[in-house]
Amino acid sequence: AQSVTQPDIHITVSEGASLELRCNYSYGATPYLFWYVQSPGQGLQLLLKYFSGDTLVQGIKGFEAEFKRSQSSFNLRKPSVHWSDAAEYFCAVSTLRGSGGYNKLIFGAGTRLAVHP
Amino acid sequence: EAQVTQNPRYLITVTGKKLTVTCSQNMNHEYMSWYRQDPGLGLRQIYYSMNVEVTDKGDVPEGYKVSRKEKRNFPLILESPSPNQTSLYFCASASGLAGISGANVLTFGAGSRLTVL
């Protein structure tokens, strides 16, 4: 069965430090991969997605993620964290519901990021 | 502004009192879906709809009903709410078929926090 694992429930970093959030997936075929961010009291906003091609994907707010097929990973990175990045981050994998159908998103449990000044 | 609107945003109710959470999108999207978010579990799909009058169960449909009479609306109905349905609920919509444009990208509402006493 398809699944997504985010090993870190909580992460705390200092403002200006680099960040890496881990995501591992289990899926038999080529996955479509996503990172979403949820700020307090808000819905989920798409940070970036990987469908195919270049395995290093650039997203909004200075985030990037790298798809590594051999490790079944899609880790999210940011070189310098800002206080406004404090939020919960969700990794998701998309699975195809039959030919021509819409893809279903399977989410990880989320990683809550705290940023110290 | 393109958006998914959910109402109410917050609701406290009692066991057994029927309630409906409304969801409306103004993007002419074919696909709509309901998720619930619980700590440590991420988001889990309740129901989804591929178009008007076409709905199907997600991973956790028990205790919920949906309808899709119009393209823009996708209400979530709790006929007899129970305390285990206390959760944060998200509606989402998307356009585009997976086979044509790759995985569809979901647009999320701001969420509805439901407490069942």
C-alpha cells in the first residue's frame, strides 16, 4: 500500500539556519510528490511538486526539494529559515485512480517547524 | 479571487445533532474532496467527487455523507455526529485529468474545526 513517512514530528531551528525536512514514500510506480505548508489557522498551500524531469525542484518562499528514487525520498530544504516559516509541513504522494482519473493524495503525518529568533 | 470557501469555520455541537459543513469553489473545478486532519495522522480522505452526481468513498467515510448536485458545491453531512468525529476538516478542489496534465493540484479551503461533545 502507498504510504508517506515524515520521521520528524517537531523540528526547531534558529532563524537564519538551514533546514531539511525529511520525507520517505512507498509507492510501486513513478510517484507524483508534493510538499504543502499549513500556517496556523490556514488551509494548506502548495510549496512545490515533482512530476518528472529534473530531480531538484524549486518552489515558493525559497524552498526546494530533491527527489531521490534510490532512497524513496523527497526531502524539503531551505538554506536560510525566516521566522515566518514556522508552520506545519506535509509531504504527499499522488496515486492514480485508474486511467484518466484524478490522483488521490496520501499525506504524511506532518512536521511542525518552530523557529527561534 | 479563486478560492475554496468552507462554513462554518468553527462549530461545537452535541452527539447526535445532525450538521452540515458547506464547501464552495469558484474555479469551475470538476474534482472536489473532503479530508480530516488529526494530530499524528496527517490528512485522510473522507469522500471525493469527480463531477456532478459522481461521488465515492475515501479512506475514512464512516459516519459521513456527501452530495454533489452542483459543480461548485460539495457539502459534508454528519447525520449523527459522535465525539470521534471531532477534527479539523478541509475541503479541496482541483481541475484537470491526471492522464492529460499530470497529477491534479489541490486548492484547499481554510478548514472547519468541529468539536462534538
